[in-house]
Amino acid sequence: MDAQKEALRRIISTLASKNEELQNFLEAVDHTLTGLQEESCKVMSDLEAELEKLNSALEEKGAELRYIIKEEKQRKEAELQKQLSEGKFALVSCEELLDFANQTLTINTEEEFLAVRVTMAPAFRLTTRPAVSDNMSQFTVDFSAERAGLQRLHFLPVPRAPQIDASSCVVRDNTITVTWRPPGEADSGGDSSSRPIERYDLEYRKTDRDSTLRVAGEACWEKVCDIIEPQVTISGLKFDSRFIAIRVRARNKAAAGEFSEPIAIETTAYNFSFDASTAHAELKVQGDTVTWEPQGVKGHDPRLRGKENKSSSRSATPSPNKTAASRGGRDRFAGESYTVLGDEEMTNGCHYWELRPLADWKSFSVGVAYRGSLGRFDQLGKGTGSWCLHASQWLQSSLAAKHNNRAKTLDWPLPHRIGIYCDYDNGDLLFIDVDHLRLVHAFKTKFSQPLVPAFTVWCGGITIATGLQVPSFMGNFLTTNRSLSSLSP
């Protein structure tokens, strides 16, 4: 009985919650409907006001044109009347001259005939070309530009949401190319009223879920605005989450529309951080950067003695008790093993990350190691469980590949940006000069235990870039001759 009542209470609670949710939904719909009605009334009022202004402008323009036509008519009439009056006067003068000339012909005496002077009539001084032609009787008013302008008037609705074409989206080299269909193409029928799209806005954010992408509390949306074409490439991304959610909206002159439904694009990459609990007491880990900061212990300056001298290094190294007390953790590297490990293991697949030395660096090593094979005082490349590339510009520049206490000197300038590629399944470890896209060195082996990235820093510092996909240029190295130089374990 009690269990049934409890179940009934849960049902009632669920129904009450659904009822409240439905009520809130109905209130939101009613509020939207009210806003729609008010906004449509406002738009109609604004339209009437604009039409009144347009009609007033047409009346003013009509009055102006009427006045111009009247003025032009009066000017042309005056010109024609003047020419007509002058022509009539010339005609009378010409007729009088003809009469006088005819009378002169009747004179018989030579003396009297020679005394007559016939002067030129004004008609001969008058041009007979009309000052006003028939074309001047034509009056034309051109409204074609205004008519075309009126025909270009459109009602601009809020654009519908575009539709992202997930099958056309490309993820490569830590860039994402997103393609979508404009609203006019995405809607059935291709409604032309929604086509005057001027710009698009795209937003994206990182997430670890491929569903319920609208859940609050995740990362804020990053924005890419004023996109002209229905495609954009987002570059320089760090893939430190499982997915990137993307949505897009269209904008016209009037307003921006709703965002499309977000889609989740999977972003698989090797992402790790420094494991600060393993860092040597004199290494400072800060985000993606690690720097060597000596604690000023008397006599503890490796620049005054050979770094490979174990007895000397141990005599000048603070005691493990002091190191543990000051920084904590029994797993920290000590002595002259200025080492720090990564916090994500590699047990299969392909992985890639990059390293850049800081401006004041003197010596560093980068590679991979079996976590369990390194003792607190072990250095990278000294045993069978670590492989590394060692660079130094202390006293002289040098570059070497190290493994199992053997070193191979490399005839290559010190890279400013090193790419590390590890294919656990095939046993490949490659070091790439990324700036020049050249293979610096490659190890070929067989990994038998989980690997972690490993770093040694002395004097200066390094910074790493993680969350990177295996870049496309690695194919150039992996498809060529695989007889790579290596050091036997």
C-alpha cells in the first residue's frame, strides 16, 4: 500500500511538473502571439506613414514638373511669336519693294531711271530657318527610374535558419570547413522572399557531448561574423574536447534569423598536459609551459661541472627529503633529471604534438617513455624504456637522438618548432622540423608498455602544443622509404 502511494505521489509530481511546463509553454506562445500582433500593427502603421510621405513627395514632384512644363511652354511660345512677327514684317517690306520695283520698270527716260535706287528689303536680312522646330512641341517626363525603384521594394521577413550540410564538413589539420545550404535552397519550393541574404553568422563551442547541445553551463559560443558565402573555414583550433558544436544563422537588411540546429563534429586528437606531480623540484609548470628555475642551493650549478657526472651531481643535489618536503610527492624526478612527464598515456593509435623552445633555452630533450621504467634520478635516453631527441646550445650547438644510453649525433640545424609523431601500433617515433617539413630522426621499435610524453629542461624553458590532429604532411614521411635510421634497444 505504501509503495503504491509513493508511486502515485511520483506520478502526481511528474504530472504537476509537466502541467507547469505546459502552462509556461502556453504563456510563452501567447506572449509571442501578442508581440507578433503588436509588431505587425506597428509595421502597418509605419508603412502607411511611409506611403503618406511617398505620396507627398510625388505631389511635390508633380507640382515642380507642372511648373517646369508651363515655363518651357511659355518660352517656346514667345520664341515662336517673335519669329512669326518678324516674318510678317519682312513679308510686308518685301511686297512694298516689289511694287516699287515694278513701278520703276515703267520709267521710259534714262535720266529718271538711273536716279532710282532700290534698297535691300528687310526680308533679305531675315533668316528663313525656324528658331523652333517641330520637335520642340514635344514634352516628355521620364519616370522609369522611379518606377524601377518602386519595383525593387521588397518586404524582408526574418530569414529562416540555414541547414548545415554535415556530410560536406571537413576536419583536417585542426581546421574545420563548414558548409550550409542558404534558406532559399533549404526550404521546399525555394521561396524567393527569403533569398535577399547579405551575411551569415556562425557560432561554435567545444563540448564532450554529441547530443543535447543546447544544455546550459558549457563553454560560451565563439563567433565568426559577416560571412558572405555559405561556407567558412575555422582554423587554429585546439581539439581538447570530443566534439565541436556548430550553428549558423542568416542576416538580411532587416534582421538576423534564428540559428540552425547545432551539429556536433567529432574532433579526435591527442590532448595532454604536464603532470606537475612528476616535475623536478626546479621545474616550474605553468599551463603549456615548463621552465627551469634553480633554487639557489650552494654548489648546485650544473654549468660549473659536467652534466653527465653522476657522483658530482648527487653531491651537489638537495637531499630527497628536502625536495619532497618543499614540493611534495615521492614520484618527482630529482638530481639532474630535470624531467616532467605528460599526464595521458598512449596504448594504441597515432598521436602528434609539438614543442617550441623559449628564447632563453640552453638544453632540452623531448620524447616518450614507459612511466614505470624511469627512476627518480634517470635521464631520458639513458635506459631501454625511453626515446628522445636532445638539443643543446650550451658551449656549442648539438642535436642527438638518444636511447638505451646510446646517442646518435644528427647533422641538422636546431629546429625552432619540433613535431613529435608516435604510432604506437607500428612502433614509429618521428621527430619533424615543422618549419622546414624535414624529418630530423626516426626510431623504429616495438612498444610493449603504455607510453607517456617526456621532457627534460635545463636552463630556459619550452612550451608545447597539444590537442593536435596528425597533420596531413605526415603522409609525406610515412609513405616514403620506411628504412628509417634507428637505435637498437
